[in-house]
Amino acid sequence: MKKASILLFLLASIALTKKVTAQTDPNLQAILLVNDSLFTNKPLDSIISILPTGYISMKIRSGGHYHTAKFLRILYSNKVWIELYVEDFNFMNPVDSNRNWNLTLMRKENLDRVSVYQGTTCYRGCN
């Protein structure tokens, strides 16, 4: 019984910490307010245009196969980032053995889904 109480307390603490962190980081808070379903099947640029400015980096990342592009990661301070996934590529060739993908063409691709993180905590689109 005592172990169950301690476990329950720890889980509640983790949940509270996650909520407090989301409320205190302005970039994370702004990203979580975005209704990404409004941007599904629209170019990545459409959602990028309403995201907070001042990101640290914007990089195309692989997924599954090392040489195949899968999503665009936008990194902010405090280890906050959003991943914009593409399922079907129409402008950019997603396969490149050098992993030298064209960011301009990637931004024209249509959004499939979104994931939002801060550090190791996933807030949206968690698998």
C-alpha cells in the first residue's frame, strides 16, 4: 500500500511538472496553442508562418531509413522543438545518400502530422 501511494505521488508530480513547464516556456506555450489540424495537407510554410520567430535551427531529419527525409525539425531555446512530418513528397526528392536535402523544397511539401517536445517530454503527436 505504501509503495502504491509513493508511485501515485511520483506520477502526480511528473504530470504537474509537465503542465507547469508548458505554462512557463513562451515558445512551447505558443506552439501548443496552434491547431495543427488546420494545416494538415497544406505546405509546411503555412504552419511555419504562424510559429514563434527566433528559432535556433530548422533542419530536415531522416526517419526510418537514414538517407530518407521524413520531417522538418524547428528548434527553439529551452530544448523546445516541433517536428513537421511529410508523408508524400511532391517537390523534394526525400532520398539522398549525403543527407543534403533542399530546405526550400521541403517547406513546399504538405504537412501530414506534428509532434511537439521539450527535452524528453512529448506534448503532442507522441508515438
